[in-house]
Amino acid sequence: MALAIDPLFFYALSIGRGGSPCLYMDGGLAAIVTILRTCVDAVHLFHLWLQFRLAYVSRESLVVGCGKLVWDARAIASHYVRSLKGFWFDAFVILPVPQAVFWLVVPKLIREEQIKLIMTIMLLIFLFQFLPKVYHSICLMRRMQKVTGYLFGTIWWGFGLNLIAYFIASHVAGGCWYVLAIQRVASCLRQRCERSEQCKLSLSCSEEVCYEFLFPAEAGGNTCGNSTKVVGKPLCLDVHGTFNYGIYRWALPVVSSNSVVVKILYPIFWGLMTLSTFGNDLEPTSHWLEVIFSICLVLAGLLLFTLLIGNIQVFLHAVMAKKRKMQLRCRDMEWWMKRRQLPSRLRQRVRHFERQKWTTLGGEDEIELIKDLPEGLRRDIKRYLCLDLIKKVPLFHNLDDLILDNICDRVKPIVFSKDEKMIREGDPVQRMIFIVRGRIKRSQSLSKGLVATSIIEPGGFMGDELLSWCLRRPFIDRLPASSATFVCVESIEAFGLDANHLKYITDHFRYKFANERLKRTARYYSSNWRTWAAVNIQLSWRRYIMRTRGPIISVSENGNSSDRRLLQYAAMFMSIRPHDHLE
């Protein structure tokens, strides 16, 4: 904010306003800018006072560890005052030098018609305090980055910071261009007056400090003109005149404009256009100051444009990094499938799975991101991410918080695409899978080619053979075989608990898994027990019908065949009744 306010002091000077070839200071605009600068300095003064209360890290303590904070008030004040970039530098950048110069020195020099001296003092004072203020802002941002690890929370703020720097540089360039243009107009007036023998030129207006901005002439305020008539005056303020203004040619309508908005915005536009084009449109004269100013503009434009393009590239890379990562993975996958000559059906399944995994997980492996964090922090993060979803599983409703924390710390997200075969009947069960979203079709082969099917809804689980395997005594290292085939009816989002992790939990919390209520819950939601129970219920119902209504209802041969098959199924399931080893 302070960097944007200081160049506004330049626009308080004006020449040729109201048709009079004289210089004056716009007191209204100068007063507003002075108030703004004072308010900003007051905020910075509060920051300076705050530094006397902020603890600092002792350098001697940085030899081992991350350092020790010094809280003693006298030590803090002494350290801040003795620091070269501390108190004295902070106090220097808020010295009211521009305010004092504009209200005490400039009006006196205007009366003495020292135009060149005025412009020199203004530029020197501006650079004398503006450049240290730029350096102070950079040091403050580096200090913030050192403490917090970053300047802003998002990459958008970094991109906006570079645009603000470009705008402030354009603002400064436009202000210097405006002041130097006034000096060239004054030089033109003096040269034309020297050519005339009867010229009595007075470059000082009748009121060196004019408040016409606050009190317009129509309201009865003071006028800022001069009664002196100069023959060469219109030519010096004419864009198409004979005097060669060089790069200040288009500043003539601005320095004599009655609009404060035009006087501020047009120099900013000129500075932005010049810096962005590296000064291609500049046509300076042979005047040494004009040439140096043009060189500075070209170099500043190259520097700022290079920094801006570099930061835009970093910004776009950060924004497009994930998309680029996905594109590279898809390209590598396509190259591999083409090299291995996979059939089109398998290729389509691979593409579908990659798209679904990217949509669900956002291209990030959460386990890899947090695996190096401290154990307590990692556990709290996974509890926050997984606890609500884990509690949706009915099997975990009545478990202790300690057990749930251990489960959350060990589960990992799993994604399956539609129509994907999760596990086949007879394959070893690697993990228990708890369904969060989607449905799974369970198919179990019976005798004579018949298949029993069921649907597992969200909240259900599969792989309950592992629970029996973990609780079996004596323990067998061989993983249990799956009793059914599981196929995704929809896209599946789930949590997986590996066999070794489940064994760890059941071994350490065996007292809870031997609970009668948990046993009933596990059996109720187990697809194996449900299939076994469904066959037995159906058999019992058929027996009841045959016993109560058998003499009345005639049974066909097909009916007898169906009953015989049902009896066979029941006998088979009774012989392979699921064992959960929870008794």
C-alpha cells in the first residue's frame, strides 16, 4: 500500500492549467496523499512497536535443534535496536520526508521559480526513500516465508503478487515520466522566452499552492492561473509544436489537464504499456537524462517481464501438474498395452479403471502422503478421514475407540470399476473389504451347476473367512479360500484391511472379538451365513407346507424334483456350515 501511495505526490504538481504557463502545487491532492501516507505510516509505526514485544530465536541456540525463543523484554528491545535491519531501518522507511518536502520546500522553490531544482529534489527524495521501502517489503515477505514456510496459502496469491509488482512498477514509471515532462515544458517556455526580446516570463503562479481541486472556481474558490501572457505558450503545450519533447510528447495534455483522474491513470497506462513492450515505442531525444530514463525503462521492463513469465510458468505448472501426471500415466499405460498387444476389451477395462481411480482419489496416494508423518499425527489424520466411514460398517458399531483407531490406522482406500471381478471362488482371501459406496454381486457354486447369488449393499463386507482364520486355534498360516465369486455391479469405493493387519487387531483385542453380540452381528452380515440360512429357511418352509397342506395339494413330478434338489442343497450346506471360531 505504501509503495502505491508515494508516487501520487508527483501528480500534485501541475503546469499550464487553465491556459496559464505557470507551475503550482495542487494543495487538495497533496493534502489527500499526505493523509493517506500518514495513515500507512501509523500502521507501520504500530508494527515497529510490536517488534519490541515479539520474542526472537537466539542464534547461539541454533547450533543444536531448532533454536530457543528469548522472552525477556529488555533482551528483545536490545536485540531489535542493535539490528541493522531492525529498528533503524524500520524507522527510516517511515520518515515523513515527502510530506515535509512538499509542504515546506516545494512552495518556496516555486516562488523562486527553481523548476529544475524542484524536479531534482523530488526524484532524489522519492528514490532515496522508495527503493529502501521496496527492499524493506522484500525483507518482510522473506521473514514471513521463513516463519510460516510460505507467503500465501494458495498459488493464486503468488500469481497476484507478481501482477501487483508489475502494476506498482508501471505506477512509478508513469510518475517519473509525468515529473520529467513538467521539467521539459518549463525548459521549452524558457527557451522561447529567451528568443523574444520583450518576454517577461514568470513560471510561478500567483498562488503557488492552489486548492482548486477542493474548491472549484464555480464555487468561488481561488484561481490558479497567472495574468502573464506569453506568445510561445501555446506552442510549448501543443503536441504538434516545433519543440522536440521526445518520450514526453504525449504527456503535454496530461500535465495541463483539469482532471485528477486523467493525471493519475494515463501515466500508469503509459508506464504499463512501455514496460510490457520493453520501450519499443520510445523515441528519446539526445538529452542525457531522457536517454538514461529510457534505458532504465527498457531494463526494468525486461526484468519484470522475465519474472512475471517465470512465475506464470510456475503457476501454470502447479495448476496443471496433476493433469499432466494423469496424461503421462495414461500415455505410458497406452504404450505398454500396445507393446504387449492386449485385446481391446482388456484395454477398455484398464482405461475405465484409471479414470475412476483418478476421479475418486484425485491422482494422489493418500497413504504415501502421510506415511512419513509422526505416528500420533498420522493416526489422528486417518481417524478424521476414515472414522465416520468405518462406523458405517455394522460389524464395527460396538467396538471400542481404541480398536477403531487401530483399524483406521491400517485400512486403505480401494477402488474397483464396474463389472470387475474382485475375487474368484477358491482364491486365497487377501483382505477384508468394507463397502462404502456401490453394490457387489456374490455368486456361489452349488451342486449340478446351480449357482446361489446375493447382493452386498453399502455397509456390508466381504472376506469374513479371514475373521475365522485369525481366531482359529491352533492357528494355520495358510490363507483361507474364498467361498464365492464377487463381481462389482457398480463402481465400488471401499476400505481394505489386509490379512496381517486383521490378525494383529484380533490378537491384541481378542476379548472384544469373542463377544457374543459381535458374533451375532458378524453372522448376520456375513454373506456365507446368509446363504446357508436362506437355504435352511426355505427347506423348513417347504417341510411345513408339505406337513400341513400335503394331503390337499397335489404335487407334480417337477415339484418333487424341486423338493429333492432343495433337500440336497440343505444337506450340502449343513455339511459345510460356516465356521467363525467365535464359540
